[in-house]
Amino acid sequence: MTTPGARVRGAAPSSRAGALAPGAALRFVVFLGVVSLLADMTYQGGRSITGPFLAQLGASATVVGVFAGLGELLGYALRLVSGFVSDRGGNYWSVAITGYLINLLAIPALALAGRWEVAVALMMLERTGKAIRKPARDAMLAHATSEMGRGWGFGLHKALDQTGALLGPLAMAGVLFATGGDYRLGFALLLAPALLSLAVLLAARREHPRPSDLEVKKVELETAGASRAYWIYLGASALVAAGYADFPLIAFHFARSDAMPAAWIPLIYSLAMGVSAAVAPAAGWLFDRLGVAVIAASVLVAALFAPLVFLGGTTLAVLGMALWGVGMGVQESIVRAAVADLVPSGRRAGAYGVFDTGFGIFWFLGSALMGMLYDRSITALVIFSLAAQLAALPLLAAVASRRRGARL
């Protein structure tokens, strides 16, 4: 019996929308993982040097903090629109391809920026492209990971994604070592992985034109709106976002404080991305078995990055960046996997859009505040970062409790 206002979606638990070869879902996840690997080589490679590049162009810490946060806000807020457009038209591939084109080609264009204002505009454009493509891609991944385990599937995708995030900054470090700090050449060389990513994306579309066929259709109840647990979960994630310092501000701090040579900064970012890649599949495996408690534990551990990065010397800063990588790996994998389990399948892209918008608003507010705090008191920045992230723990506990109750 269904509850009032609910309706049954889907067919019998074992039905599919088409005959698919065994392993098709896994191949699709790997396809998108390779796309993300090459894409992350591009924009994470660029991201690893934008902080020092903006400083070279004359920007202040406040400018870096505000515009890094504004870029994240733009990159998240627009997902609200792209998510609903993707759900309504079912045109996931068209939306994703458009977003990837904008997202990837804006980074090499930074080689042409002669003023920090131009560089900031291109950074905003890159975030816009990511906003357009992200909900559609995540909805396609949610289809493919229904059988293999959402935590494992999203974690595997994130591991491939973060491998690119490791290789891109390493390449930038090599360019800086070889040229004595030529940021422009570094940005220009990132055109190669950008074009390769687009080529693999088109191949993935040709191989899997209907990703929804990868999901086993189950009988589910679709209520009139998102569950209360979804909104509590969004609140917890927003608090984590507010307290999580963006890397351009961290890189700015490393360059300003002489905590390490400039050429080391992309290497440290590569370390964080490597940690993120290693953590994501393991965290996904644990999430499939233990649920939201895994996210809460990761928040508790990763929150310690702030005092280590901003108040410690070189050794502690390196340890802090490793913890920062733990948090990033969880945020981009199992945090997203949990959303898919809190909303009906036909509303996932829209739910991801709403989730990302809330996340992005608080990321912007937190980044802007931390940029201003940095110019006045680094200790105050650290206190704010810790307080915001730890405040998410009671909300995550409430979500875990509600999910346990729903399964009883």
C-alpha cells in the first residue's frame, strides 16, 4: 500500500529498458572516469597555479578569496538551472557536452590574460561550464551505479577523476621548475588534455547514448517533494562548504608566507589530489556498508587541515594538505552518492542542482569571509573554519538516524 500523495515509479525490480551486456554499467563509469581524469588534468592543473598567478598580476588576498568563492558560487548556483533542464528534457548528453566545452577551453585561455580582472573572468567562465555539465553527469552516474553500489561507483569515478587532478598539478610543477615560473606556458599546455577529454566524452556518448538503460528499474515511492533527511543533509554539507578553504587562498598563503618555494605549491596540490584519489574508492566501499557515519568521520578528520595549513610550518602544512585532500575526496564522491539515495530517480538532476546551489552559496560566503579574515587575522580564519565544519556533525548524525529509521 502506498501513502497518500505518493505514486509508484518503475517496473518490476529485475526489468531493464534494454538488453545490456554484463559489465556495461562498469564500462560506462570508467568511460566517464577517463573523461574526468583528462578534464581534471586541465582545470585542476590550472587551479594549482591560479593563486600565485593572480598574486603575480597584482591581486590581493581579499580579491583571491572573494573571487575564488564567487567562482564556486557561480559554478554551483547555475547547477540549479542545468539540473532542472536536464531532468525535464532528459537531454543529459547535450547539457554535459556543452558544459565540458566551456569548462575545459577557458583554462588554456588564461595564458592570454594580462590583468587579474581578465584572469578572474576566465576563472568564472570555467566554473560556469562545470555548473552546466555537473548535474547531468551525476544523474548519468547515478543510473550506472544502482547495481554496483553508489558509494563504490562514485568512489571509483572519483579515483579516476583525482588521478587527473594529481597529474595536472605535477605537470604544472614541471613547467615551473623548467622555465623558472612561466605560468602562461603552463596554462597553454593544458589545451592538450582538454581536447583529449572532449574526444573521450564524444566516444562515451556514441557507446552509451541512453545511460538510463543502465539502471535496474525498481518499484519506489515518489513523494511530492524531497525528504526531510535531504534538507538536513544539505544543511550539513553547506556548513562544511562554508568552512572549507579553497585552494587558491591556500596557495596565496603559501606564496605570501614563504612557507615553501613557489614551484612546490602545485606539488603540494598534487599530494592532496593523490590522497583524494586513494581515499574516494575506500570511502565509497565503507559508505555502502556504514552509510552517513563515514561522511561524519571524514568531516571530523579533514577539519584539522585549517590549523595545520595556516598556522604550521612546512611539514605541518604538508600534513594539512593531505587532510584537505581527504575532505575533497569525500565531498566529490560519497557526499554525492548519498544524494542519489535521498530523492526519487526521476528528480536526481534537479536534486543535485538544488544541493549544489546551496553548497555553492555557503562556499562563496565562507571563502569571501576567510579571504577578509586572512587580511586581518589568520587565527580568526582558522577558528571560523573549524567551527563551521564541526557544526555539521550533529546534522549528519540526524540524517544517519533518519535513514536507519526508514530502513526499519
